[in-house]
Amino acid sequence: MGKKFLMVLVAFLLMASGAYAVDIKFSGSMLNLVGASNNITGIDSGDYSDANKEGDIFGATRVRPTMTVTSDDGMAKFVYGAEIGGAVWGDSGSVGKGVGFGFEGDGVNVETRLAYGVFSLEPFGAPGAVAMGLQPVSINGAVYDDNAAGITYDYKTDAYSLLLGYVWNNSDYNETELKNTNGFSNDDDHLAFIKLDYKVDDTTTLGGFFAYEDPYGSDNTKYYFGFTGNTMVDPVELAWDIIYLGGKENANVDRSAWYMDFTAGFQVNEQLKLAGSVIYSSGDDDPNVDKNKTFEDAEKSKNMAPGILFANGYLGAFIDGASYGQYGYFGLMLDSAYKIDDKSSLKGAVIWHNLAKDNAAGDKDLGLELNGTYKYAYNQNTTFFVEAAYIVVGDALAKNADDVYYIGSGFKFKF
């Protein structure tokens, strides 16, 4: 049903473009990856982590086609995007269910990623533009940076940019119990925000934001104050994010948490760039007493760790929660980027992963990760890559006594 609807929609718009003054553009990307790890269930379940630490080889595909229809005067546009997201080869599902990447390719695997309209306020004598629907929403990478349904206002000049938004999510969390007498659900997750970036000069940009979330009940609230920026102190480029999380966990427990990251980058020459980063996300070894000091993003799902192994979930079975549960995160990273020639490049990093608080194993040390990626530009649309990572695990990963490795290779096509 989803495939037929999409085909009919595309055909209609193509025919309509000749009769009406609209411009239709198609864009998108396709990622194919084959990987192996000594700590993965892979094709058996589509899970990138295995508590029994069994090795496997897996394949994965992600496709993101996007269609943009713009009015002839440029004052309005409609964007539709779909996704086959992270489908692991061998996950067959059944008709009407599953991702459909097994034999015969049955199942439903297309999801709606974008569906929104944008119109300029210029005809009304006002600056900026309004977007409505399922759209990209970027507050901050540690708070919310994904698609969401709602309404936003965007205004940009050469000196500053302003973003206002209100988005929400109807969760099925305890839905039956939360229905009120009018038949409406009280479990809406509301997220309102304002974000302002100011370009001080050609070398410095400062930013700030405020976001308020009201998830799942009147006693559960979150508010974020953030200060961001980047500047060039020749020859070093500095960037930072400082975020405070307040609010209520419940009627008896307040929230008070911090997230901070600092990066200093140095362009050694035209080919080589080095950078060092510190990442901190506060944690709490007893969050149910008076105050919860654990930093959580708006979805309570953000993984704060950089790199490959933790960020992509290869060690998720050994961590309490997607953002390390209540224990927070502290990391030190040294990374490099080297341009071999116009077609080839290398990236690598050394990262010491830690928790901010001792976990149930009585330790903070998650381990030392080494990773690298080689990319080759096959043509203007296609890039081949090989990536690998190895971690010398620390005592905080008590369930995993052995080191973990991952290696993967594939290509990405963009148009």
C-alpha cells in the first residue's frame, strides 16, 4: 500500500509539473554496508550488540529518497521524504510486518521521514518563513537533532539566525490509563524551543537556545539552557557546547544536570588537521533521592559518546541505557583528518571512554577505542569506504572480559 501510494504521488506530480508552475527536484542517498565484529548478533536479530559476545558477519542498507516541489515564485514548497532505515540483511519479517530484507524481500520497510510544507512570510510584509509538518528540527546534538512533527519559524540574515519551534509526539506510554473523559490522550510529549546564533565577525559565532519539554504527565518536565560557539584564535579553531538541564523527574525529585563539550582544532597544513575534544555528560549514582543529576536528551535516547563502537551501538548490551543510564559519560578524544589526494582521505581517532559515575561494576573506565576510516570518491555521486575500530575494554564493562573489534566496508550513493 505504501509503495503504490508513493508511485501514484510521484506520477501525479510529474504530470502536474507541466500544467502548473512548480519545480520538482529529487535527491537522496543510499548506503550499503557489510561488516563483521566479535560482539554482534547481526543477521540473526538485527541487533548490533550481543551480551554473549558472539561474532558474526552482517549487511545493512539504508535508502533515503526525497522529493521537493517548489512554486514558480519560490515562495512555497512541499517536501516529502521516505526511508528504508538500517535494514539488516536477513531480517525477513512477514507480510505487513518486519523490514523485508530476507528471501523474497517480503514485509513493509518504507517509513515516512519527511512530510512538510514551507511558505515565506514576505507577501504578508514579514521576514522569515514558516514550516509545518514532519520536518528536520535541530536544536543541538545533545538535546534534539532529528525529524519531528510540528511548526517552526526560521529567519536568517548575514549576521544572525533565529529559529522558533513547537513539536510534539503522542506516545503510547500507558495510553489507556491516560485517556481523559473527553477521549483525548494526556500523554502528549510537547517540545518548545527558541534558538539564536549571532555572527560576531568572520572568525566568531556565538549561539544560545532554550527548550522546554513536558513529557508524560504534569510532574515530569525538562528545560534546557544552552550556550554554543566557535571562534578562530589563529591557528587554532575552538568550538564548545555548554548545556544545563533542569526541571522535575517527578513530584519529589528535581532535575539538575550538565552537558559540555570542548574542541580545539589545528590545521597543520593543507592536507592534515588535528583536533582534541573533551566530552562530559553528568551522571548520578542515586537519581531517586531529592535530585537527579543525569543528563538526558529530549528523547532520552541520545548516545553521548563519539567514535564508532559506542556511538553505533556495538557495545550497547553492556551499558545500562542508550545514554549510559544514570551514570553519565566522560571522554577524551584525539582525532585527525588527512587528505591524501582529490579522491582519497583518511580519518582516525583515539578515544578514552569513561562513565561520569561508577556503575554497578564499581568502575568508570569503559575502555580505550582506536578507529579509522578510509574514503575513496569513485565519482561525484559515489563514495567507497572502509572503517575499523578496536577497543581495549575497561573494568566498567564487567560483562565483557575481552576486547572488541569491528570492521566494515561499503559505499554511499548521493544525488
